[in-house]
Amino acid sequence: MSLSSAEPAQPAPRSRLTVLAGPTAVGKGTVSAYIRDTRPEVWISVSVTTRPPRPGEEHGVHYRFVDDDRFDEMIAGDELLEWAVVHGSARYGTPRGPVEQALRAGRRALLEIDLQGARQVKESMPEALFVFLAPPSWEELVRRLVGRGTESAVERARRLETAVVEMAAEREFDATVVNTEVHAAVTELVALMSSVPHRHDRGISGSGP
Ligand code: 5GP
């Protein structure tokens, strides 16, 4: 019997959470969907939301769709690691239990959330890795925002204003991944998630917009 086999089994070391955030329309959803489809080694948190499902979205896969009462209960029961009202309408939140479980199991764990949520996680888990997903340029972000063509002119103007503020948040993050093309962005993000066992000093200040 070798020495090593006589040692008690060590539990997997707790892993470090990665939080991905960025401006509206930068393609966070596309990046997380691509990871879900191609990177089974990455655990992605499934958020709860009060918005209704869109065609093709599955309960428990893309989101857990809940009503306002259930969301209130989850807040009251301290079941959410963070939560926010996004685009002035629905509420979105990260269930705490599954994140804790994934980290304890040593999994590479990822949250794809909005900036308000990222700042809350920074408060409770400052050791996490905060990655900003940026557009290749401001012009490209505007093109992606307007290109959807689903919003009214007033709504578009409101989103552009929000995007200016959101872009300024980049300096609060540990690292930036530029989303020029989804495959390359995912490769870079997963490499970042794998490379840094300990966080560096730079962090979200909480003094942003
Ligand atoms: P959508 O409704 O298009 O799926 O998502 C809208 C926005 O909600 C995106 O910016 C996404 O990052 C954000 N979001 C999704 N889940 C969460 C969450 O659990 N917490 C927070 N704070 N934002 C979330």
C-alpha cells in the first residue's frame, strides 16, 4: 500500500465564484447559453425571476419562474445571495444554496447577473472573481442595442443612457473580457476562471453609478 493511499480522502477545496456582468445588450445571455451548451465542467447558477418565460425557455434550465409572493418569501428567508429589479420591471435573484453547494464541491461556478447584483455579491463574497463583459466598441454596443428593433424610441434612448453609466462600471472589476465573438469570449472567460486561485486586490468599490 502506498503512503498516499493510506491518507484520509481530502474533500475538494472550496472553489472561487466568478461573477460575469456588463452593460445591456453586450451579449451576456449569449455567452452564458454558449457555456451551458459547450462547457459541462462549468456550473452556472439558475436565477429566479418574476418575469414570464419567453418561448423556448424552460423552468429550472434558463430560470426558475416564480410569482411575486414566492420571490418575497425567498428574500424574507434570506435564500437569495443577491437580487435586483432589472430594466425597471421584473425581479431577478441568485438562490444562495446551490451556489454554496457548487463552491463546496470545488466546481467552477459562474453567475451571469446585472451590475446591481454584482455589487451585492462583492459585499458578501469579496473573494469572488468579477469579470466585466465589454463590447468591442461603443458603436458596436449601440448597434446591438438598437439592432434588436424590439424597443420604442423612448425605450432605446433610456437604454442608451443606462449603457453609458453601465460602461463606466468596468473599472470596478478584476478583469475584462471583450465580446467580439462568442466562442473566443467564452474561451477567455473559462481560462480566467481556471487560472486564479486567489483574488487580487482590485475590487468593486461600491462607489460606482
Ligand atoms: P433577461 O430577462 O433578458 O433574461 O435578463 C435581463 C437581465 O437580468 C440581464 O442583464 C441578466 O444579466 C440579469 N439577470 C439574470 N439573472 C439575474 C440574477 O439572478 N440577478 C441579477 N441581479 N440579475 C440577473
